[in-house]
Amino acid sequence: MKATLPQGTRDFSAEIVSKRNFIFNTIRTVFELYGFQPLETPAMENLDTLMGKYGEEGDKLIFKILNNGLDNPSKHLQARQELEKVLDGKNTKGLTERALRYDLTIPFARYVAMNFGQLTLPFKRYQIQPVWRADRPQKGRYREFYQCDADVVGSTSLLNEAELTSIYSNVFKKLGIDVEIRINSRKILAALAELCGGLDKMMDITIAIDKLDKIGMEKVKEELSQRGLQADQIAKIENYLLITGSNEEKILALQDLIGGIETGKKGIAEIEFLLSFLPSSVIGQLSADFTLARGLNYYTGIIFEVKAKGVQMGSIGGGGRYDDLTGLFGVPNVPGVGISFGVDRMYDVMEELKLFPATVQTGTKVLFFNLGEAESKTAFGLMQQLRDKGISAELFHENAKFDKQFKYADKKGIAYAVIIGSKELHEGTCMVKDLKKGEQKTVLQTELIITDF
Amino acid sequence: MKATLPQGTRDFSAEIVSKRNFIFNTIRTVFELYGFQPLETPAMENLDTLMGKYGEEGDKLIFKILNNGLDNPSKHLQARQELEKVLDGKNTKGLTERALRYDLTIPFARYVAMNFGQLTLPFKRYQIQPVWRADRPQKGRYREFYQCDADVVGSTSLLNEAELTSIYSNVFKKLGIDVEIRINSRKILAALAELCGGLDKMMDITIAIDKLDKIGMEKVKEELSQRGLQADQIAKIENYLLITGSNEEKILALQDLIGGIETGKKGIAEIEFLLSFLPSSVIGQLSADFTLARGLNYYTGIIFEVKAKGVQMGSIGGGGRYDDLTGLFGVPNVPGVGISFGVDRMYDVMEELKLFPATVQTGTKVLFFNLGEAESKTAFGLMQQLRDKGISAELFHENAKFDKQFKYADKKGIAYAVIIGSKELHEGTCMVKDLKKGEQKTVLQTELIITDF
């Protein structure tokens, strides 16, 4: 039998795990500095919890778990009979009752609803776990990938948006990724809709605008037309999309356009609050971008999107405010705001721009050569001393030729060899060889612990 | 809709995540000090990769993923037609082609087989990931749980067993868990079988002995009898199981019993090597225990099992040597040895014995009170300074009564409050309150950064 991996899934070897953990740990550290606490939910949720939350297309992409005992009906009579019951409608539980997590938001909502009485509000949680989607695999799109979310629920304060913006700024600075954090407010888009055809046109306008980056202005206008907007309305939307300049200039232009509409005023005030409240170190990365729309229709206030500068790459972060997280699970009126990091894309950006520090990859630092049983017993004891000091060390697994042991060190990128042969054993010394410089020195075994590695 | 969790699965809230991560990080650090490198494999494997590897019972407990588009046949005609094809044998792919990881060993074997040419041997990997089993949920047994494995493949050297024993010793010392590391060799059990009815009785003997802890000597003898062993053979096995004393005394007694059998000699030599090679700090925890059998039938040499002292709890670690990891995947003759940590049980032991250090739970350390927009803007800037120093801090989300802000700090176990009202804003000071001691002092805002928290 030939070993293969399911389509759209990946193994992560040591180098990749270390680099990914560098990203995860950076984000985790920042989340915790901001008072966010970890949550982990199971990979499986009840099918009912997930279905109907991601639209019809989403439902199709949820991986469902086959109920037990139903597989292999061609071989097992019982499985066959159970499946026939499913087809006859006599097996009410059907084929599947559980499914794999499709994102982290719905499991979080389910958790908040289940534990609402116990939570201290505002509740700030972060969650870093894989999700699964039965998408057609393609470059950069996998069926298993990590999401990395922070949300605050139970507060309508814009301070939360300020904190989340600051988290974005802080994480990307720590990682060395130069970014533009784009913000807009859904209230501004709502005002635009009021101006052009009414609030019921909001989703049409949002969906079309959301494609601006990908398809360009002319195609957006075509799409708006197909969606039933009139030429004068489309002209206003074009004016809106063409607003440019500094954050202040853009806000002035926007005020002319929608400042007279109540919802528009509120949206502008949200953006102005963030621009006035955040320190200049964050403002430098922040861009009010009224062309930002975000596809998901549950956002109601500030929306975020992060782009890396200097690379061709989709957004590496996004999020926004929503009015009602847990209504679907019987706990209404829990507002919140959240952001998400696109870790796979961040990884690609950091590889492309060579941003991973050399120290990320740890691996073994010192290889003790194996030159016989008595020699290796002494080596074993010394090796434990180094490990107790936090230095990663190995003893070669067998008494082999020097050549073979050097080759092993070379392949594993090990920096130092410690060699104890019969002469050194007798003298109580060891030879320490710097494998990169090719230098070597003899030190007392009792002084190996104070040797610099 | 009421929010519920699937049977046998758990949410982990902040406190539990922190404690579990303390265990994972301790193990991970030790693995890396010993030169083991991380591997992560996908949650899903091809069904073929997993089926037939865990026995008939195991196959039933594997969670299978329903092929796309087959769910909900009562509503969707197409799903119905596809299912009918499955029953007619016309859909050759059937219901399911993928399944969730059942353990970490088979995915590791699949990985080694797929990448054999690229690996530097001996290849030392560790893996800390969840696995899923459709077991009947009960106390302490879950359908999703973490495994935590380290294996060395491509080497028959007993030094690997010595290293793995040392890893066990090191990890449990770091965690403060007092343990007995029991070792035996399958070769000794093979010699016992040769002595009592022949090698073909080995599995019968192993399976019966494996139950000694649970069912006691009399029931083991009954089972041996039911499995076709004669009274004189059972008497020899009883003699074997009754061997007691120090490690040295037990080996002497064992030599009398099976020292004349070639396999027995080899097994004894394996145990003697470990006892003579390992430093006394490890030997103190190590016990040669010839009643140790381990259920899995692929072990061929040294086997391990770890028990915590002072608590009633099954084994918290186990492993052993195997001859052929990847033969099933077309790459024969890859020997190896591995150990596993039972993290869920280790967690329970540490809770029961109160071994988690108080510092494990981090959470927010400083709450900045919110007493107005200008005040909170100043607070926001100061808060960033503390965060840059690595101190976790929050600004209360709204300008609320003191009482409410103190209550929030109390519920979240926050140690310090920093209060900036209009007076402090005017004076350039802030009040720092130690919420545990109830003490407070006024410090200059410029000196908050050098204040001890």
C-alpha cells in the first residue's frame, strides 16, 4: 500500500512547525498582554450547531462525520440495513449528526450561549485552532488550516475597536511585517445605500464594492447595474469609491457625500474616534478606506482588513463589529467585535520577505560522539548537564566511524561536536569542536558545563 | 435552538488551557533538549491508511468522514440517488474515503514512508496533537483527547531506550510528579512463552498477564487455563509473576527461570544495560517489572509503563520498541522505539496533588480604570508602556461607577488597579492600588513604567 495524504491537507515538518509556532506564539503573547484569555473548543460540533450558519454554499463545505456503523454497506449486512432505513426515512438520526468545525466564530457563539451566566462581561477570548472546509484544493487554499481569532463580547464601546486595532499594529510590528490596517464602518456603507436606492440595496452595493480590488471599477459598475441600480445612483457610488487623500481629506469628502444622513454621521464618528484616540505609532499604519466592504453580512459597525505592503497577497487579517453573536443559540443581544489573523498567508509573506529570525529553528546544538560503551556512558552524564542548562544535545546512537557521526551532525545542522575517545576518557577531558568554524579545543570534563556553546 | 456539545467532547476554558499548556510546554521543552523535532500531521487521513491497523474493534472506533454531498438524502434527491448507488455497489468510492486520526503512530508511519529518502536517520520526532475515537464516553474517557509521543526510528541501539527513559524521568521531575517507571522486555515474555507451551502461546500469555493489575492473580490463572495452558505451565507463569525484590534480586530470580533460553538472555541483557547505563537519578525511579506486558502486539523489545505514586490512577505513560514501523506502507525494516505521555491523566494527577504552580494562570495583571475620554486616552498610552514591558493590562471598556470597575477586577482576579481621574489627569499622576493588600499610592505618570507590579 502506498502512503498518501488526503487532498488539500499537509504534513508540517520541524522547520515549518517552528516557523508557524513563532507566528502563533507572537500573536498569543500579544493577545494575553491585552487581557484576552484562551479558549479551545472540540474539533467536532453537533451538525445542528453548524448547519445554516454559513449560507447554502457554506453548508456544502462542512465536513460531516458519518454516524457509527454505517460505513462499508457492501460488506456488512447491518450497515446495509441501517442505510436502507436512512433511505426509507425510518432512521431519524440519518447518516450524520456531527461535523468538523468550519470556523471559530460559531463554536465561540455556542460556548458563550452555553456558559453565559458564568462569564465576566465584557468577555475577551482568543482561540487558535484548525478548521476544516471541503473547498476545492488549490494553491494557498487548504482543507485544513488554522484560524486565529480574538473577540470581545458584551460591550458596545469603541474602546474595543481601538484595542483590536492596537493588537493588529503590535503583532505585525513584532513580526516585522509592514502593513496597512484598513478600516471602514458598515454604517457608512448603510448611509451610501440610503443615498443610492435605499437600505434594501445595501447588500447589493456591499457585495459589488467588495470586489473592487479584484475586478476594478468598470466591472463593479457593471455589477451594480445588473443588480438594478440606476445610472445616477451608480455615479454617486463611483464618486464615493473615488474618494482619496489623507485620512482627514477622505473624511471631509465623505462628509459632503453622506454627512447629512444620520447613519452616515454615526459611521464617520466611529472612524474619527479611532483616528483621534489611537497613538501616532498605530495611526501610521491605519487607513480609513471607504471602499472596504467585507463580504460577511453580519457586520454592523467598524470593519477591519489588513494588507501586507511590498508583496502581492490577499488580506492577512480581517474582522469587525457584530450586533448579535448568540441569538441563534437562544441568548439574544450579545454584541461584540472581533479580529482574525490569516496565519497561512502571514507565513507566506514572512517567507517571501525573509522575515523569520534565524533563531526560530532550534534543533540540536551539541552532538556527543559515540566511541564505545564506557566513553558514551561518560558522554551521557555530561550531556545531561548541558540539557539541565537548557542546551539541546544528542549522543550518537552507535559506536560508528567518525565520518558517519560528522555526517549526521552536518545533515542536522548541529553546531558543536563533543568528542570523548579512550584518550580523553583516561585524561578526564573532551574535545569540543565548533563545526561551523572548524576550530577545536580540549576542555576538562568538569568544565564542559561552563563552556560556551 | 439550545447550544450543546457532542457527547464525549469538552470545551477548555482559560484556566484549563493554561494548565494543559504548562504540561505540553514542559514535555515539548524536554523533547527538544533531547534532540527530538516536531511533526504535525493533518486531522484527516485517507481511510485506507487507518483501517486494519488497530484490530477489528479499533476499526469500529475510527470516526469516518462522510463523502461530500451524501448527507440529507430525505431532502435532496441527488444525495438519495448517490446513496442508492452506494447500496447497489455502483458508487465504488462508497460513503467515506477519509477518517479522523485515531492515534499518532500510524500517521507518523505514513509520514516516514512518504518521506523516507529525505530523512536523516535515526529520525527523532515528537508529536503533540489530538486524536479521535468513537469510544463510549465515560469518566476520564473522551472522544477527543491529546496524545503526546516521541519516537526514534532507524536505529536498534538501546541508547534510544536509555534516552527515552531519561526523558520520562526528566519530564516528571520538572512537573513534580513522583513516578515509578516500569520496564520489561517482550523478549523475556517470549522466553516465558517458550518455557510454557511454546511461542505460539505468547499472545495468550501476554493478554492474560496484562490484566494482572486489574483482575488479580487468581483470575489471570483462570484466564490462562481458559486459553489452553496446562496446570504445570500456569504454575511456572505464577512463579514468574511472583518474582519480587530489588531490581538485582528480581533479575537473579528471572535468570533461574528463563536464563537458559536464548531470547530470555537477550531480554535480561536489555534490562541490565538500562540499569547499568542510566545515572542513579533515573535508576531511583526505574523498576524492572516482569509482570508488565502492554496490550499492543507490535512491541518486540523493551516496553515501558509509568505510574504516578500516591494516587489511584491508571498508567500516565507507556511505550516500547517495535521492529517494523512502515512495512505496511511499503518501506520495510524500519525499527524504532517510542514513548507516549497520557496528558489527560497527568492533568488529573497534578490537580489531585495540587502540583500546578500558582504562576501557571496568567490573566490580566493591571486594570486601568475608565473615568472619561481624556482620562482613558492618557490611560491607554500608559497601558501600552506596561504591555511593552510584558505586563498584561486592560482599560475598562466604559466610563462606569468605581464599584463596577472594582467588581470586574475582582471577578477576573486582577491584582492592581491604576486610577486616573480628573485630579490625577491634571497633576500628571495616577493612583496605583494593590487590590489584594488594599494598599494604594500615588505615582507620577512618567514613573508608572518603573513601578513594580
